[in-house]
Amino acid sequence: MLQHQIDNKSYERFLLNQTNFDKAIPEAIRSQAILAVKDHYTFDFLSLSEEYSEYELEQALIKNIRSFLSELGGAFAFIGNQYRLDVGGQEYFIDLLLFHRRLRCLVAIELKVGDFKPEHKGKMEFYLEALDCQERLEGENPPIGMIICRYKNKTVVEYALRTASRPIGVATYTIVPQLPDDYRDELPSPEAIAEHLRFWDGREESDE
């Protein structure tokens, strides 16, 4: 586990994370909360096609829940996916709802397969308000939100979080670890690999 964290540069990602925890979380648990959220996650345990939906990403994470929780940091417990909230007679669904054992708080996660957008922050604040009013138990700390998206512009995230009153962190993810630039030119393109496979498939059929 230690080697895995070193290889994934987890320490750097904790230091680089983008949150508003400095102003939105009580000082007593602030440091622990900052350490609970990374700037980037590697979901290399997933097997997804090149094009996939948010639903497919969510389902893949659920099927690999143990690896997912381990990548998050190990102190998270799974509560549910598509967690239903009833607000004013209308239904809303949180992609993933977790509980952080050390922080003693609910953690709402929204998954985005594209870029982070400022409106994602408003939606998360709404979810956190509802969780705080309807789901938080006595003795628990206020809920935290995590928006995990494929890409983010750090300046856009910074501006969006400046006005957030609820604690929110924004992170990115990759499915397959990215190759170092030095190696990319040394490997064949996906098209060349596909052509090579077609060639050998054709040879096998002719041999038959």
C-alpha cells in the first residue's frame, strides 16, 4: 500500500488539492479534512471503453468498491449510490454517498466525465445543505462535498470555490496512468496496434 501511494505521488496530490476547507471547515478537523481529499485520483482498476457515460463510471466504481475506497484513502465507508434526497416534494440523487470515519461526516461525491463547470459547485452546495438538514446525525460534523471530474481548469475552480459556503473539494481522475512524454513516441499508435491485430487475425483464419 505504501509503495502504491508513493508511485501515485499521493503526498504531492494532497498538497495540491483544491478546496475551500480553510474557511468552510472548523479548525478542529480542518487539517484532517485537507488530508482526506487529493487533487487527482487514479482509477487504473477500472475497465472502461474509450467513451463512457457518468452512469457507466459510477457503476464501474461500485463494482470495484474496495479498490475505489482504497484509492480515496482508506478511511471512507460506503453508504450508497444514487442516494435519494427529498426536498420540497422533489427527488434529487447524489452519485455516491460515503462516510469518513476520522472526520465523522458524510461525504457526497459527484462524478463528471468532462470538464469542471462553475454550476457544479452550486448543485453540490444544494446537496450538502439538504444532507446537513435531513441526514446528519447527532455528533456528526457537517457534510463535505467532492466533485471528481475528468478535467479542470484550476483558475475556474479557484473562482468558483471563493463563494462556496459549504466545504467542497474538486479533483480530477484518470482511468489509465499516463505515459511519460519520453515514452510516447516509442510506442505504436492505437491505429497501428489495431491494424497489427487485424493482420494476425487474418493469418489465423487463412491457416485454418
